[in-house]
Amino acid sequence: MNQNLSTAAQRSPSAIATNKVLRNTYMLLSLTLLFSGFTAAISMMMNMPPMTYLISVIGAMVIAMFVLPRFANSPAGIGIVFLITGLLGFGLGPMLTMYASLPNGGNIITLSLAGTGAIFMGLSAYVLTTRKDFSFLGGFLMVGFLLVLLAALANIFLQIPAMSLMISAVVIMIMSGFILYDTSRIIHGGETNYVLATIGLYMTIFNIFISLLQILGIMGNDD
Amino acid sequence: MEWMQIISALALVMFIVVLFPATRNMIKNSPKGSSSDWMSFMIPIAAVILFIVLLIKLV
């Protein structure tokens, strides 16, 4: 019994640290999602032009790739996460305005939002209850993501609607894999920085939402 | 809106170039998954596919 107690005592600091990272990640993720919703609403009220999406996404990506890693271990990192997620939310405004103007638009947006939430919560619950280690997915997911980016690059010029639908479907699969991978990394101590963990999970949620909007938008107006 | 296509393409190329070294690194350093590991990945992904089909039927 003494041996069990000493093992538990040895494990507890890392378990507490992991739980702290997980709790902080979910807390920051909730706040950033609310903030994105707020900036999206502002963008819709301001009736921003469609190019806002492109500018916001490029701006957010540049900040996420080149600025955030330098400040990830300082309190400024939290402010940068809000800047990135606020920008992405603001970029969503024109897209949401466009979908809302469709005959079935309100239903498409609501289903996409609810669907994204259900996918994220379901996959997170799956990892948290099974506690499986999905670190083996890293290379596979990154290769898949690069291939999707190449396909999206080709489709900018080819403009094939079926390919666009296929890309959206594959993006949802890959982002679902990233939810499993990222959550597993947090609970197994592979990610100890909640700022980076939050931005990773936020990007998966953002991409799933956009892709679901596209799929439901195309399938919902096919009559 | 041709300039928007060009900017989108340039942004994607930049993104691919930045991600490429990280991808190569992850392929080298990722542990290999067993068949049961891959099965535990395929089950939730299949559930996601079924869920999307359900959403399409609802819309």
C-alpha cells in the first residue's frame, strides 16, 4: 500500500500540471470562441465586403506563424491569441452575411455551428475517456493537410464545385484527426503551453465550421 | 476578382512552404501506430462521417 501511495505521490505533480493545461486551454478556447462570435457580429453589422475574409485569414495566419511562437510563454501571448481569433471572427462576417441571405441560410448556419460543437465535444470526450495516445497521427495528418492545401491551390484556378465539396469533406476529416492528436498531446504531457494548445484547437474548430458551412450550403441549395 | 485568386494562391503557397519542414520533421519523428491504434482512429472518424451525412439530410 505504501508503494501505491508513493507512486501516486510521484505521479500527481505531472497529472496536476496536465489537468491545469487542459483546464486553461478549454477556458481560453471558450473565451476566444465568444470573442470571435462578437467580432463576426460586428463585421456583419458593418456589412464588410467579401475580401475581408481573405485579408483577415492571411493576417491571422501570419501572426499565428511568425509572431505567436515568440510570445507563447509570456502573458502577451494571450493578447495575441485574442488578436488572431478576433481577426478570424471578423473575417467570417461577410461569409455569414452571404449564407444568411440564402433561402435556407439561417438553418445552414445553425446546423454548421451545432455540428461543429458536437464534433469537437464528441471527439474531445472520446480522447479524454479512452486516454488513448494519438501521437502516431502527427505525420499522417500533416501530409494530408499539405495535400489538401495543394488541392485547394489547384482549385483556385480550376474552379470545380465537386472538388471544392471534396476538399471541404477531407478538411473535416483531417481537422477531426487534429482534435484527437492535439487533445491527446495535452493529456499525455506533449503540449504544456496552453496558449499554443488553444490556438491549435481553435484552428481545427474554425476549419470544421467553414467546411461544414460550405458542404451544407451546397447540399442545402441543390433543389 | 482575379487579384483575389492570385492573393489566395500566393497565401497558400506561402503556407505550404512554411509547413513543409515541419511536416518532414513530424514524419521522421512520429511513432508508428499499431493496427489497433489505427482502428481507434478510424472509429471516431467514421462516426464524424455518419454525423455529417445526418446533417446533410437535416438541411
